[in-house]
Amino acid sequence: MSLFFQTKTQPPGCSMTPCKTKLGQFVRDQRLARGWTQERLARIAGVKQNTISGLEVGARANYRVTYLKHLAKALECELSELWALIPNVSAPPPTERGRFIRGRREKLYLSLEGLASKMRVSLYVVRHLEMCPKERLTSVQYIPVLARVLQVSAKSLLPFFQGSKRPPVGGLGALIQERRMLLGMSQSDIADRIGVSRTFVSKIELGRVGLVEATADATLKKLAKALQLDPDTLRQVRPKRKIANKPRTEGTLSALLTARRVELGLSQATIATRAGVAKSTVSDIERNGGSLDSLIKVANALDLDLDVKPKK
């Protein structure tokens, strides 16, 4: 008794898993309208068969723009038509920054995975940048690379990032914060580069340290180098040196010394350094105090001849 089996060639579309997305249904409808199998569409589009299968049943979460471009060409449709059908797997971004990032990446046909790949960061990072309502100060490190990938200027991203917990004070503080953010640097990064504490950098940005003393010029130069700026650029915006502490009694030696210091445009700290005494000593002298030895040292630092001699 001879037995034989009759095989039937099933047409494309039979016994297939239902589509879960609009994109998958569109691809399948276009493929079946042409009478193509998944293998044939994959061959024409230059992708693997499991890529087509994953798109059709909605099993793929990573919609690479390269694949979609090839697929659009194979199906003779616009890339934007396919992109519009990609399922929105996340809620609308809760922040202005998130909405800006999503708008730019959708315009560039970039998925979250694609953005992460181009930025060379984890998917967690880009999801945080787009979806997290709480700001992290360390996020400024991503400004340069995010600007490059989204094809925008780094400066246009600054309003969407927080440089510090409190806004900068004064021209020097504002310039330092803006410049370090453009370079993707935190206060800690700057502190490490110039050999100071993060708190010190914070005080500069908040206007509590003006770098106006002569002894601070070396720090200013290091700061300029770290920020890739000319030192004169920082000098032009730093606060003017304060000449204060008028003597209590006019017409005295203290008044003479104070007037001389003001005339030279020097601070008490600068005079103290030159005289080899403490700043508090200079302050005491200008308020009719201090020892004779200290007074003579300060007078010499001011190029004044008091015609007195210290006690032996």
C-alpha cells in the first residue's frame, strides 16, 4: 500500500499572530497587499526576517530609524508615515525640558534607544532627561553631547537645566555658572580642576567670594583655564574691590593711613600681606588701634615715612 502526502502551500497571511500596534498592522497590510512573505519583505528591505516579524506583532520596543528607512523604501511610503504609527509607550513629558527633548528627537526620527546610543549613555539617562520631573545637578554634564545629538546650540538648553540649588549672584557668578554648564561641568568638577572645595566654587557663584584680593589672582587664573576663558574676561566682571572701614576719628594717623590705602586702591588684605601682619591688625590700626611696630610696618607697605622708630 503506497502512501503519499499532499502538501499545500499556504498563501501569505495565514495562521499569523495578531498585530498589537498600528505600525505592525500597517506593515502587514502593505506586505500582504503585495503578496509578499515576511522573508521577501525582509530581503527587499535588507533586514532580518525576525525584525519584520517583531514589527508586525508589536514585540519590538526599539524602532531603529535605519530599519524604518529601509522599510519605507521597500513599501514605497514616507518615513514620517511609519514614524507616526510608532506606539507611544510613555506618557507626555512632565517638564519643559522633556517636551523640548521629545520634540527634537521626534523631528530627527530618534527613539529613546537611538538617542541613548548616539549620546553613548544608558537608556536610564535619556529617560531621566526626558521624563523625570525632579532636577539633578549632575545632569549638566549631558548638555554638550545632548546639544550635539539634538542638533541645537548648547546655550539653548541652559534654561532647561539647573546649575545649582540657588541662582548665581553678580556678573562673575553668572558667567562662571553659564560657562561651566556649557562645558558640561558641575561645581565639583570645577573645584577638582582648580584645587579648591565645591563649597568655595558655590560661594563664588553666589557672590560671597569675589576673587578681588591680590592673593586670589592665582585662583582666578586657574578658574579661567578650567573654563577655557581668558583671565581678563573674569577680571572684567568680578566685583569691584571694596574700600571700607573709615577711621573713627578724622585728622589722626589712622585717617592718614586709610586715606593712603584708598588712594592706592588697595584692600586691607593686600596691605596686610605686604606688611606681613594679619588683616585684623590693619583694621585695628585704621580704627586708632594696633601696636607701634605694626603701625610702622603698615606705613612702610603704604610707602609712607612716619619718622618714628619702634621701641627697643
